[in-house]
Amino acid sequence: MFNSDFERLQYYYEKKWAKEPQLRQYVSFGVITPEEFEQITAQQYEA
């Protein structure tokens, strides 16, 4: 169904199954990039 972690997390965020703090952790773990975080949430990522 999903071709990447980015697509999966974007879908989860849209469905409200994942929240912004969870996505920040995915960035810190290297699963998604800060740019992808910003694309998903429309918020700036600050480390």
C-alpha cells in the first residue's frame, strides 16, 4: 500500500493516527527527513 515510510506517515498523520510529536521522533530516528516532516505537518522542524 505504501512505497515509503514518508507515504505511510503522511497517511497516518492525515488520519490522525500519528501526531506531530511522534513525527518529530521519526525525524530524530532518521526515518523521515526534516523536509518531509515539514511537508507532512506544514510546520517548521527545529532540532
